[in-house]
Amino acid sequence: MSEPLPDHAGHRARLRQRLIEQGGDALLDHELVEYLLALAIPRRDTKPLAKALLAEFGGVGGLFSADPEALLRVTGMGETSVAAIKIVQATALRLLRVQASAQPVLASWQALIDYLHADMAHRTNERVRVLHLNTRNMLIRDEAMSEGSIDEAALYVREVIRRAIDLGSAAIILVHNHPSGDPAPSRADIEVTRKVAEAGKRLGIAVHDHIIIAASGHSSLRAMGLL
């Protein structure tokens, strides 16, 4: 005689049915994470772990953006579970990046912001990246220039311009994040942006914007009249 299925097996089947029939909006945040983890840990009740992860990282955004090392420090997480979390993040970012690069950047601005926010808003350290555009304002390269601390990352004018020349970029967009959650530009942000713009102008490379991403939103130096 076969053993009865554990209680969480029936609960998992109900989650699966709701997901298939009603879509992801039918599940709460912890239920989405719970079901994902169940695919990686099929013999365990994953609800407590899902709730613990969301509490630890402050919600879905923080969880899926968390570093693998941080995820592994949570009791109950192993490499398979971490890989499940990171493959969802990678897939979501790939989809957003495709949408952002499918047409000229300036004509799909919200798609670009959505992509940058998903990738950078919940990072715990600053990252500087440069988006390189061709003469049609199509994205030709998205490159991380530097990784920094919780409140600082270096942006070197010479390196930015040299890389733009190497790639034949007609224009660039500077991007970095503020782990503090406040997207307001600092005096240093404004100053370095103007230096890059001045250097680029002499070589025919336009600086379209400097976007600052934070958990609470984003700021655009051009929209603020600072570029």
C-alpha cells in the first residue's frame, strides 16, 4: 500500500492549478516563491522558506536581485534553490532587455527604465554602466564600467570615452544606482556627467542622459535640466 501524500503536496497542486488557470496575479508573493522553490526542493514544504527569504531580502525585488552568496546564507537554501532564484532573474532581465533594445532607445524610454530598475534598484552596492547607442539610437552595447561600495563607484571620463570610440558609439547613456534608495543626484554625479559630456562633444559622441536608479524610483539629469 502506497504512503499518503504529505499535506504540502495537495497545497502545491492547488497552487499549480491557480497559476495555470488564472495566471501569476492569482498568487501572492510568497506563493510564487514557494512554488518556484518546490520545483527545486520537491520533497519539502517550501512555504516557510519562501516567507523567510522575502522577509530577509525585503520583498520580491530584493530577493531575486540578491547575490548567490547572500542567498546561500539563509538556512534551508542550497545551490539548486539559489540557481532557481537566479534563473528567474536572468530570464526576466533577458526579456526586459530584448524589449528595451527592440527599437530606438529614446522611443522606448519606459522599457529601458523598467529593465534598468529590475537589474539595479535592489543592489546593495553601487554599479556604473554605460549604454552605447548607434546613429539610430539603437542599443549596441550595455557594459558595466565599475563596481563600488554601498555609496560610491568610480566613473572615469577617459575610460568611458575611450570605450565609446572603440565601439564606434554615436551616443551614450550613463547609468548608476543608489543603494540608499534615494535617486537624487549628488554634486559629484552632476560634475562627472558634465565632464563626460564635454569630452564626448569634442569627439562627436553625445551624452543623452545620466540615469540614477534606486528602489524608490529613478532620476534623469537631462529631465532635471542638469545636462
